[in-house]
Amino acid sequence: MAIATDLSAISKILTAIDGSQPSMRAASYAILLARKLEVQLWVVHVERDVGYVNPYSFGVYDLITTDERSALLNDLIKDSKEWFEMIKATAEQNKVQLTKAELVVSSAPDDEAIVDYAKRNRIGVVIIGMQGRSGLKRLILGSVALGVINHAHCPVMVVK
């Protein structure tokens, strides 16, 4: 078995966040690794498209109005900006340049959207929290972290 020894193949680290403590710890590890390897740091927050169902309701077919959709998207943007700013400040304190921070709203499940984002942007390592905000959903449908581990084209580091 060959052991990967050429760390120069890693030029970009992606951390996927959702505002939960595990995802923010993953971001801290991503900053640490980006500093040690002197590589780009990318941050993404993926949210399921709210265009069809209200993610905060109990009804599967609870359609939302245009105004409700707009309000939800504005909340997502506000929350994401706060998280990105916290990560950017920590990165700057550690002399790491935050190359890109992006909110991605996708109709795909979160794990698929993260994997696709990493592949399209030629990410070398994905760092993700073990458990995010999904709670009961994680027990029923499986975790985002597991989906990323199983389908990513690159190594994945999971942070407890």
C-alpha cells in the first residue's frame, strides 16, 4: 500500500459549516491545517432550497409564499455572513487567508451539494463536523458527514 507523502497536492481546504458547535470546531481545525500547510481556506454553508417546502414546518407539502421564501433566504444570508465573519476573524488572527466563503442554496441533499462543491472547485481536503443541526433527521436519514465521507473525491476529516 502506498502512503501519501506529497502534501503539495493539497492546495485548498474546504470546511462546511451550519453554525453548530461541531461545524465551528471543524472550521477551527481547517484554519489550523490551512496555516500548517500554507494553503487556501474555503468555507461553504449549504442549505436546502426553500422554494418548495417550509423547512421549519411539520407538513411535507407545506408550500411557502414568495414573501416567506424571501424572508427565509434573508435569514440564511444574515446567519451565514455572521458565521463567515467569525471564521474570517479567526483565520486572520492565525495569519490564514480566507479565500472564499459562500452560501449555497441547493435542491440536492446537503451531503451531495458539499461533495459536488468540493469536486467542482478542486478541493484537496474537506473538513466537516461530525454532527450538525440536523438532530433527529441525522438518526433517520443518516448524517451529512457520512454522505460526504462516502462520496467525496478527496480525503475527508471529521471533527467531533
